[in-house]
Amino acid sequence: MDNNSQNQNNKRPGGGKNNSWMMILALLCTVVVIFLFYNMVFGGKGATQTKEYTEFLNDLENDRVESVELDAENAELTVTLKLSAVIQESDAESGGAESSRLEQYAYYVQLQNERVYTTRLMESMDNLTERLEEHGVSGQRVVSTSSGLLTEIFVGVVLPVVLLWLLASFLMRRMGGGSGPLNVGKSNAKVYVQKETGVTFKDVAGEDEAKESLVEVVDFLHNPGKYSSIGARLPKGALLVGPPGTGKTLLAKAVAGEAHVPFFSLTGSDFIELYVGVGASRVRDLFKEATKSAPCIIFIDEIDAIGRSRDSKYGGGNEEREQTLNQLLSEMDGFDSSKGILILGATNRPEILDKALLRPGRFDRRIIVDKPDLKGRVEILKVHAKDVKMDESVDLDAIALATSGAVGSDLANMINEAAINAVKEGREYVCQKDLFNAVEQVLVGKEKKDRIMSAEERKIVSYHEVGHALITALQKNSEPVQKITIVPRTMGALGYVMQVPEEEKYLNSKEELENMIVSALGGRAAEEIVFGNVTTGAANDIEKATSIAKNMITRFGMSERFGLAGFATVESQYLEGRTSLNCSDKTAADIDEEVVRMLKEAYEKAKALLSENRELMDKLADYLIEKETITGKEFMQIFRKEKGIPEPVEEEKPAVSEKAEEGTDASAESDSEVSAENSESDTTGEETVSDEDASSEGELPESKDDNIPPIETPSDDSDIGIFSKHTL
């Protein structure tokens, strides 16, 4: 879509050219207005008065006539009086009173108008000639032509109308993107051919199920006879549904690129215009053009802009939008799918779409384009990394595991940030360190090097983050700690704990959720135990713990008090994922009481764990204050030393089998301490060398796929303590 917007901007007239045309039109309009004003005041037929022929004879007898023009064809005289006679008559009427300059100018204009008048010739031209010669008045005969009248009509009527039309057309282009007032109801869809989209299914990764559904559509467009021979028909439409950034638009372009057919691309808002009825007109014109170009594909992005339900619950009542929707429903019912017209729609708000739009016969298929899994993220990273120079240390599998919950656009951004970081460091290739730093940069922002915290605040932040990490290590079913830092970040974090999952998970047990709540409250518990006071730094932790507890009660049926009853429904599943309670006010109050009880129990458990390990917490906090950032390996070394747990035995193994060996050991251990030991072999986001390679760095190239541990970024299910977003 970025290329499309660039093309649209390129096609749009530049700022300087627009300004030039505006100046020319304004100048022409000014000239016409001045000319019309001058013609109205000083000349033209419109300013000439008409008098009786007897009045002309009277003026002639009194020697008040200066000249006469005769239009013999029309028998019309144009009489010009002497200026002195007109002035004398006017002074006699006004009494010679003094006047201002403005009044004098108006007086002069009035004299010029009264000086000339026309009359109809009532005698022969010979008699008129004798009268003029007798009084010494000059006279001439003029030939009547239509050129003067035509010029007056052109300048006074045609030219102003043309200029106003041009100005209106220009303004319509600026406001509506159309090509003029007559085309306001025309479709403004961008039309591409296959070579212009430049996208095929090879450019789309991580959405195998969605691609499989669309491959059938492409095959139907290529070989319609194979399907029609057994009575199958082409689906009229397919609706792509999923979170933002998952590649819905890219999939639609890939379908057009693979099918080699014209591709009409527009958004739902393109149908809506300033004028009533324009949306419906554009829908009709779109399908008319598509029928001419069949077989083709029509892609309507953000279709919820016009397809919103007409029910008042979802904001119905907009007459213009409903009229556009009705026309779209009619057109989707009316066209013949055998001609090869396919409609693709994309939205991340399917719950608000009109039911009539979603029924079979209009959108026959709903294709879910969800967030990619681990394998999908690896494939997406490979697609975006194919044009980036990378060294042998890069392990995309580790990056994929570290970015649970990320979509394709996030991963593309991380690859780009890593390339930028490599250039800033003066390297020609991207290494694993650049990728890890890019993951952290997208997650919590860059390091805020200019923020200087006092010694007291550094100590508070250090104990807060150690409280999170220590409780994680003491509990079962918790993800191992990967990194602890008290370096402030640009997104507001004063410090954070990063954890890594041993594998990607899709389900969480009740015990795991309870451990998450305890870990989230560990930072606040550490503050109270050490300092006897609390700070605002735990706001994000409390919010997260409250959300987990409320979901356990209202959605997951994990409360003994409420049992298996469900009290909440998810709205905007693919956007913010907010929930709304479906219960009485009394039940909602009881739910709040249960949430408070669960949080109190978790908080007391966190304080108990930290109080029992106060000496260990002090040592970890002092070490963190000194180093500012410690790795999971360093954290577990101190933890095992104080707990009397022996260090894991590291056998000399070939680099190829090292990772498999560690995986076997990890699955054999069940207690939390040994589970945490598995993370010792992991390196940090800042180091890319494994334990074995730390002693023999020359083996690094041989262990390309094994020496980089995964780093987990915060996801909905990960326990990340962030002491941030609030000032103390």
C-alpha cells in the first residue's frame, strides 16, 4: 500500500504547479471582473438611455447636439450632446452645491451616461441631413454588424462562466480527487495490471492457510472450465479478516499478481464524498468498469467504512452510508460471477459489518489472516531479510521465538531497524546483536542516555526489577529470565525484566496465570519490604495483574466462587480486544471483590517469597546497580550460588548437537530452579556467544544455529515487569 500511496502522490499535481494554475485563474477572473465593471460604468449599450425623437429635435434646435451616428439598417440614431450643455443643465438642477471627490467622480460618470442617448429615426435621411447641416452638427452613417454583440456576449457571459467552471473543476480535484464536477460520481479506484502490482504468493509468508484458500480462487480464474464442468462456480467474494499489519492487502495484491488480471483497489472511504448520493453512484460506476475489464478483481480495503451494520447499536442511521451500502448489496447480487469478477474485502472489525453483506452469495468465504505462529514468523523474517546483508551469527529462529505476538509489519520494521543499527555501528553486515537490539527498540524504545536518575531512584528501580526476576526464579511454571536492566528507555520505562519462553504456547494453566500475577506484583512487594514505602512505578504491573485476575473470573472460569459462569464477551477481537461485562450490577460488584481478594493473596505470597530470600535480593540488587544491565546467565549464577545449587555440567559436545543436548536436559527437569538453569546457556540480547563459545570463540561460525538463545518480547501471556510510565 505504501507504493500505491506514493504513486497517487506522484500523479497528483505538485504544489508549485497548483499554485501557478491558481494564480492564472485568479488573474483571469480579476481581468474579467474589471472589464465588466468598466463596461457597465463607461460604455456599452447597457449604459445608454433612450429618448423620444421630438426631444432630439428640441436638442438640435437649441444647439445642444455635438454629433450624431445613424444606423440606417435599424433606423436608429445615437446622439451625443455637448458636454457644456449637459453640465449647465446639471448645475441648474443641483444648485451648484460643493461636493467631495468621490461625489465629483460619480457626478462625472453620470454626465457621461446622460450625454449619450439613442432614438428612433422618424423622417427621411435627406431631411435629417438638412437639419444637421443647418445647425452645424457632424453626422456619420455606421454599418450595423453582429461582431460587437457577439464580443459583448462572449466577454460578458461566456468567458466568466468558463473561468468559474475551470475554477470549480480545480477545486473539486483538490477536495475529492475526482476529475471535475461531471465526474464526481465516477469511481476513483486505482487500476493495476499484474506487472504493476509486482506481488505474488512468494512475497507472502506466514499465512499458509489464507494462501491456500486464495490459491483455489486463482486456479478458478485460470481454469474456469475445470470447475464449471462439475457445476462449481466462482465465489462472488472473499472477506479477509485479521489484526492490522498481518498482510491482508498484500494477499489481495498477490491474488491479482498470480491471476494476471486487472486489479481495482480502493478503500471504503473512497465511496464517501461531500455530496449526497455520490457513494451509490461510484459503486455503480465501479461495477460497470469491472464488467468491462472482466475477468478482474475488486479489492475494497477497510470495507467497514461503508459496510457498517444498519442497526443503531453499531452507529446506524447515516443515510448516505446506508444508501451506499444498499447499492453495494444490490450490485453484488446483480453481477454474474461466471464472467470472472471477484470481490475481495478486508477489515479488522468484522463484528460491526452488516449481516446482509456477510451472507453467502455476497461474501462466500471468510478468510482469517491472524497473527503468525513461530514457523510463520520465521518465514516472514526470511522474506524481509532476503535483501539485507547478514553475517553468519544471525539466527532468525531465535528472533522469531523472541517476537511472540508480532505481525508481519512488526517483523519488517525490526529487520529494517537492525539494518539501520548496523550502519550506525559502521558495519557492512547485520549481526545477531543488531537484531536483538532492534527487538528491544521496537518493544520499549531506545536507551534514554540523557536521563540521569538519583542514587535513591536507581536503588528503588533496581529492587523493583530484582523483585520481579527473583519471584520468577523461585516459582514453578515461570518463563526463565533473559535480561534485567535499569537503563531508562524512550517509551517511558525506567527498567524492565525480559523473559523467554522455552517454547511457544497457546494455552495457559490456572497455576501459570496465578504465577504471572505474583510475579507482576513482585516489584511492589520488594519496594515495601526494603523501603517501607511504595512508589508509582508499579502502575503498569498492577494494571496487568488486575486484567489477568478479571479474565480468570469472567472468561476462563477459574474462580471457585463463580465457577464456570462466563460474565464477559470480547469486542473488537482484532483491535484492542476489550471486554464488556454481561451481568448485573451486583454480580459486577462481587467480581470486583473477588479480583481484590486474588490480588491480595498474590501480593502476600510475593512478600513472603521475597522476605525469605532477602539476603539474595540485596546481593542481586547491588550487582544490578553496579552493572545497570545483567543477563539471565549472570542472574542465575548468583541465584544458584546463594541457593547452593551446583552449576550445570557442561560437556564438550560438537556444536551441532549442543542445542539438542540442552533441549533434552531442559525437558528432564521439573523444578523451578533447574528449569531456570536451562536459561543459563542462553545469551542476552546484547551478546551472541554461547557458554561453550565463550571459552573458545573460534568455534562461533560452526555453531551458527545453536549459540543464539531466544529472547521473548512482552506478549499478552509473558510476565514482563516494567517499572515505568510514571514519574516518582
